[in-house]
Amino acid sequence: MGAPSDDILEGVITADGQRLDRALADASGLSRERIKALLGEGRVALDGQPAAQASLKPAAGTHYRIAVPAAVPAEAAPQDIPLAIVHEDADLIVVDKPAGLVVHPAAGNLDGTLVNALLHHCRGQLSGIGGVARPGIVHRIDKDTSGLLVVAKSDAAHEGLARQFADHSIERAYLAITAGQPVPPAGTVRGAIARSTSDRKKMALVADGRGKHAVTHYRTLERLEGAALVACRLETGRTHQVRVHLASIGHALLGDPVYGRTPSRLRPLLQQLGFARQALHAAVLGFVHPVSGAALRFASPAPQDMRELLGELGSISRDFGADQLGRSA
């Protein structure tokens, strides 16, 4: 049996000068949060053109089309999957996610996810306001990116963390291994990001009016053989942000199957090591505890596969640790 098709909602916006997310929520019956998510996924079109900005104010009479994906199972099942827990209290849990683990169930990955593992570990204590299919999830990192992730166990924590992610006050820094050595060795990449119009699985840099504002600060930590160890600090948190921004300056992540092509001289090395993912690790996560008000900051060293790759590329670093990142990239 084939996969269920999208449910198409179409109509005409009747209110003039209203924010797009509110206008579509009123017209479609979907919640504003659901509309924002669909905009971010590239599933909304206005007068036949892709739309991604919730703050747009379309004129009355604008035709809209929303492709709502088929629903996934309403409830994820608890599964006994090992977790690397960095911190846990009554309101939240911080885990160090390994590469290869999907964060929440979706088409193609209905179980074996981080959510399934958390449901087993927390036994009913995860916040449900994020939707039953992904309880407690306030942010995500890609399946093949490793590193730190915070999950809400209480509704108060969920709401508080969501506010911090929305206002970009969360500290997030990544360790990345790039193809080639960025010039200049440190800088800032600014470029709006939206779903690619040619490939729905990809994100792309777009004109500021169409995509979401995104800023990445980078700094070269070490020059390697045909590569570099780079620290990236996110001022914003968009889907695939580090991957898209580094690729845009000509230095895609090693092993990235979507946004980069591994230099031919390095392909045998990646094959020899069995390194088949983008070389990206969420190394630092800092935020204010949404209930206690305490300032929390966690650091995770590069995982074994990235350590091996760095060693083969001639790195002289000893611990490949997140401490190299400091408070800023």
C-alpha cells in the first residue's frame, strides 16, 4: 500500500493586512502553531508561489494552498533504547544524542526514535503540549548530527524553553569539520533560509523576504589536511542552518550527502573509516532553567567517529573537546 497523500486545503484570504499565520488559521481551521510549522516545511503557497514567512500580510483575495501531510500514529510507544543523560530534574532532561538516532516519529521512522526512548525512561512525565507524537520536544537536531538536546518534562518547562528558543537566547555551539579551510578563518554568515523549491528535502538560501532570517558565526579552530575543524555559534536556529551556511561559503561539511561533495582525495579516507554522515556535533547548550531560573550550560566532546576522522586529518588537538569553543565561536 502506498503512502497516504497530502490533504490539500485551498481558499481565499478574506481579511486584509492580517499576519499570514493568523489569516490562514482563521481560514483553514488549523492552529497558528500548525500553520507556522507548515510554512517552515514549504507546504504553503500564495497565488501559486511558495510562502514561508508567518509575518507576511497578504492582501484580501489572495489564493492560498496548504498541503497538510498525512497524520502519523497519534501515540509513540515507549521503547527501551539506551540514553546518554547529561542532566535530569523534575522539569527537563538533557541528552547527548548519537548520530543516526531520529528525534521524533515521522513517516519512515515510526519507532526507534529519541521520543520512544524518552517515553520509556520518563514513564509518562514528558510534557504533552508539543503534540502527542513528539512529547516534550522543543527543538531538534538532524538524525545524522550528534550532540546535546534538551527535552521538557513539565508544561512550564516546555513553555519556558520554547520562549527562549523563539527569542534566540539559547546558547548553541557546534563542532564542524569542513571540506577545505574557510577564508577568512573566522566570520559571520548571514542569509535567509527556506525550503528549496526544487527539492523539498533540502533547505536553501533565499532572498530575505521569503525565508527565515539566519545568522551563523564561525571560527577555525584548527587547519587540517584539506579540511578544517570549525566552531559555529548559532545566533538563530533554522533547519540545516550550519550545513547550508557553510556550504554557501564553499566549505560544506565533510560527509554531508545533501549540501556537499566530499573532495575526491578525501573520499577513500571517509570510506576507510566508515564515516557516512555530516561531520557536525552539537557541542554546547546553554539556557536559563525555565522553572528554577538557574543558568545552565552543558558541553559535550566530539564523538568517537569525529575524533578518529580528526586524527586521520592530522589534528594535533588532544581532546577535541567543546571547551575549545568558549562562550562564543
